[in-house]
Amino acid sequence: MDWSKCKTINGTRVCVGVEIQVSARSELLYKDILHLKNSIIIGDIDLGVIVVPSDRLQSYLPDRTPSISYAKRVIREQDADRLPILLVEFEHDGPGPSLGKKITNLSRKKRAD
């Protein structure tokens, strides 16, 4: 699996599977939870982690982008709330100063100097 990571410390091996859900296709969340659920049941991973936007941030994203409250509901619907699946929400850190334009074409920079 390319979405999981295992680590062995003092003879104990722990494997974690992570799904980051930022697509504007909320039905993918069902598939992600199913993948994590199946991987936990068959023993490929010990813990599943799903990262989703907060409810507040989701309101600024495309309509079908999932949010933390939607993810909680889908986990309950799939009977995955009895499994070690951790939900992590991310939030925008707020407005700040605008970033300066990055010069990627070095020949333009030389002309500006």
C-alpha cells in the first residue's frame, strides 16, 4: 500500500493508513473509509486517519467537498465508528499579508535589474 506507513519500535510494529480528502467529490470519502475499514479488518493497518476540511473551511470550497461533520456521518453509516479511525480536520489560518509574486523565469529577473 502506498498510503500506509509502518514503524517498529522495541519489537512492536504499528501501521497507519492515511487518506486526505480535499476533492470536490464527496462520494470518494465513502471509498476512502471502505479502504481503511477493510485494511484494518484484514490486519494491514492498525489505525486509519482521514484528513478533511473543517465545516467552516468547507463553506469556501466547491459544493461537494466533504467536511468534518459529513465525514463523521459517513463513518457512522458505514459502521466504521467502532474501528480505530481518527478524523483530523484542517482549517485555514486566516487572511494575512499578500505574498509577493515569485519570479520563476530568471531571464526576466536579469532584465529587471
